[in-house]
Amino acid sequence: MPIDFKELVQEYYQEKGQKYPLLTLDDFMMICRAPFLFFRKQMESMDFPRINIKYFGKFVVWPGSAKKMIEILYRLNQLGRITDDEFKDRTVNLKAYIDDYEAKLPDDSHRKETLD
């Protein structure tokens, strides 16, 4: 059974609200939503940053996922669902992210293969 977010915040407000008399229930709601709003805003940006959220972990777009998104957009373009300009606009940041990620990878060409 899913737990309702509002009920959880109300319960927390009843427990801890008297400790913070200047904060209302709406303030508590906004404070509890802040990490998720930040996460959403970062995901919607086309910078693809690494997002660190305390107690949840680190989130990053992997190049494989970005490549898959480009493939899907390419298929949509081929089917005529998006125009060439839309395809270019949607993939330019993805391609730049992949290129930047791959440029930062360490060069393993100096390593020797071992027989195991």
C-alpha cells in the first residue's frame, strides 16, 4: 500500500512542528519537496550534471543511456514524427555530453594484456 506524501509530512509536522513555531505546514511541505524539485530541475536541464542527493545517492546520465536516447530520436525522425531540426536540437547536447564523457576517460593504451 503506497504511503501518501502529505500524510507523512503532516505526521512529521505534528511531531516536530512545535520545535519550529515560525514554520507552517506549507513550509514543511516545501522543505520536504525541495530535494525532489531540485532533482527534477537538474534532470530537465541539458547539462547532464552529476546530482548528489544526501541519503539517496549520486545520479548521473550514463553515455549508454544517452546513446539509446539518440537512437530513439533517430527512429522518430525516420518515421517522420519529429523534423530534422527537432532531431538536431534534441541530440546536440546528448552528443556533446557523450564526447565530453569519452574525452575524460583514462587512456588504457599503455596497459599490457596479461594471460590469466
